[in-house]
Amino acid sequence: MDENKSEPTALNLDNPNTEINRVAVKPPIFWRNKPKLWFLQLEAQFVNSGISLDATKYNIVVAAVDEKVLDFVVDILSNPPENEKYDTLKKALLNRLTDTKESRLKKLLTDLELGDKRPSDLLRQMKSLAGNSISDEVIKSLWLQRLPQQT
């Protein structure tokens, strides 16, 4: 056996000091109207790819979003924190891009219409906008008002 050849070693992924240097992650295009859902999907890719390093997650997000979105967090990009870069960036994007409770309620009360949606899709959208702030009975009443009148 040649002494210059080393035996291959098994990669121990359970060791917290083990780092994989390159993993292909293809983030979805950023969903400006649903940033929370976008982060949920991206974080599933992090888990599937074994990505746990804060700096790696941070850099993937920065590379994935366009300039219009980055404008909302230029303060963080210009002076990122030493620790928890990813969480800081994520929280800022969610806070700055998510509709306020008032605007969601306004949309729920005045802007939503059935249009070409199925009634079940309208109800799902209404429940999503309401969150936990409106009872199911009130949502049902609002939903019934938006359905076509039976003759």
C-alpha cells in the first residue's frame, strides 16, 4: 500500500465543529407580499442542506433578495451585528415588509371580494388576514356577506 495515500475518513455530521463548505441552495424568488412564508420555505432548505451557520444563512438571504427589498434593510447591511446576523435581518425584513394589523383588518373588512376565487379560497384568505384577532363567527359572517346572493 502506498504510504502517501490516506484512508478516506467518514464525515461526522453530528459533530458541531464539522462544517460543509459548499452546499447548493436555490432560494425561491422573494415573496414581498408573504415574507414569513418565504422564510419558512427557505429555512426548510437550510435544514435539508445541513446549513446552520449564521453567516451562511445571512449571506444566502442577502444574495436572494432584490435591491428594492434590500433598501428596507440597508441599515443592517451597512452595519451588521457581530452575532445573530441572520435573525436580525429576518426580523427586520418581517417587521418592515409585513402589513400592520390595522392594514390587514382594513383589507379584510373592505378590500376582499370573491371575484373569480372559489369561496373556500376567499375564506382561507380571510382567516389568514384575521389571524387570531377576529373570532371564527365574525369571519364566517363577513365571508357569507361576500358570497353571491342566492335567488
